[in-house]
Amino acid sequence: MKLVRCVTMQQKNWQLDWYGGKGTQSQHKQLIDPFQTLTSTVELVGIGEYDKITANRYVVIKLETGTSTDIFIGFNRAAGPNAQNDEADDEVTITESGNNGEGYSQSYLKAHLVAGETYTYESFANSGRILTITANSIDLTTEPGIATVTIALQQLCSNDSDCDDGKYCNGIESC
């Protein structure tokens, strides 16, 4: 039997009482607020190998947006119950879901990334600031398999030189 579309499980992993608590941060679930921490690098493990997690590795990351729609990042490791996925095997998945990930809500697959790929939100949480999610590496030679991901939110402009795009007089030179 093949599992279909398990790539949108990140929100459910956060919501349900799996991996250490319903809708809360735990040893297997990490909450990141990019407005508080501009750059975060995390190691993810797939749900089929969660029982092999060591400290500072997670099954799901929730990116807090300050709205009811949040972003969830996971590693769709093709192992255990996900061994026969139909999509995004051994890739980092990015989904969005409403209700702050705390209750029923449709989830949407935004991207699945192989090592070296980046997904960009042009205006994260309607802030006008760019947020990037990069799959730095995916190591399938270890048990558990590890996906290393960097989440980075563009800094606010603090002086005019921060905003200069190098093109003379196009209106982007000042904060």
C-alpha cells in the first residue's frame, strides 16, 4: 500500500499530541519566530526515524507569522511509515496551514526542496521583508537521516546604505 500526499503532515505533526505535546514546542518540535531570530539553522529528522533523534534535532519546525496562517517545515524522509511516499521522498517540505496549527485547517504544500535549493517568501507575513528557507544539506548515509535547513528573514533597514541596491537614483537608496 502506498501512502499518498504525506508531504503535508507537518502541520498535523505540530497539532496532534505526537512527538511530545499537542500544539506545543517539545523536544521534537521547534517554534521559530523569524521576527525575533532573523537567522536559524536547524536539523530535521523524518517521522519514520523520530525515535532516533538526538538533542537539537526536530520532526517539525513551526514558523510563527503573527497571523493565523503559519508555516511548517519538515523532512519527508522515505523511511518507516513514509518509505513508499508518492511525492518528495527525502526532501525538505514547506507547508502552510491556518488556525495557528492548533486545530483543523486545510494545509497547502508550498515547496519541496532538495539539497541546495531555496524557497522564498517575497513578503513574509505581509511585512515587506523577504524570508528564505534553504535546504543546506540532506544526509541519507546516517541513521537517522538529517536535513539541515536555514531560515533567514531580511533585516530591517537601519541606515540608507542598507537599502542601496547599487542602481543610481531608482528610489531604493533610502530607508
